[in-house]
Amino acid sequence: MWVVKLGGSLWDSPYLADWLQQLERVEQPLVVVPGGGPFADQVRTVQARWGFDDATAHAMALRGMEQMAQMLCAMQPGMVPAAEADEMRHALRSGRVPVWLPSRMVLAEPAIAASWRVTSDSLAVWLASVLNASGVLLVKSVELPVTVADVGGLQRSGLLDAAFDGYLRHFPGPVWMMSRKHSAALAAVLDGREGPMLSVAC
């Protein structure tokens, strides 16, 4: 099983529909982690306006991810929302693609900081650890000109969140990144063949 995080910035991208189709078609079982997109961005806006605490903003941003999940499932009939690991496994056994609703699992885990330092990228790696997944693929809206990059450099450039290195150290599988333009290569990448992907190194 793979965990594939679909960046929230893809919400209005012409590439989004292609990604959803490819994610449903691949033979590799996978779980989709949605980014928060405009729903999480709105949480940042209202927090900046009213100054409420990060724990509240964290819970709201998780529900923003769930709004994105519901949108993806509505767009792609073969995808279904799933809040727990058992629901994900049931969806996979039924030939469906589970899209994670993160609030229930994340808010029940006190080790996950209620902070903007932890975004859907880190949560995807955390979920992969919980599910004992084979690997993690992060789909980004930017071009990725190199094939290997250290996690610190990616964090400094803003491509990964500030907490990502901590989650990466506890996940034994590969973590890769792909640009939004390369959805057609998804099956090859997940099968371990050559493809346009960047490997995230500790």
C-alpha cells in the first residue's frame, strides 16, 4: 500500500482531474491524503484576523482537509472518504480508493503538535507509518528539477513543512515527490520503475 498526498494547491489546477483518474486506475493499492487547499487557507485568514489559538486553527485546518476530501470523492466516483484505518482497508478490499478524513485519527494522537508547523505533508508520512505503508508520494504544484534532495533543503525552500524531518526519521520506506504535470507516470513510479520523481533524503 502507498500513501499519496495530493497537494491542496491543485484544487483549481487543470491537472487535478488527470491525477484523480490515474490514482483510481493504478493497480497498486493506495490511500489518498488531501491537502487543505483554499479551505485551510481560509483558516489562516480568519486566525490572522481574530487571533485565536493554534490548537483551534489546527482542528479547523484538519476539517479543511476533509472538505477537500469530500470534493475529490465527488469528482471521482471510485474514491470514498475514510476516517479510520479499518475503513481504508475495507475500501481497498472493495476496489475503491480511500481518501483520508484526518480529524478523528490526528486529534486522538497527542504526539502530533497542534501547529502550522505540521501540515498535510507530515500527516501523510505519519499515516504511512500507522498503516505500515510501502512508501509515500507527495504531489506538488511546482517543478522539481533534481532527482534527490535532502529534507532540510526542501524545508528551507518551503516545499516541506517544518516538522517533516521528524516524521521522515520514523518512516522506513521511500518518500518521493512528483510535479503536478506528471500524472501519466504515476503507475511507473509506484511500481519502482524510472519516472520523473524526486527522492527525499534524510
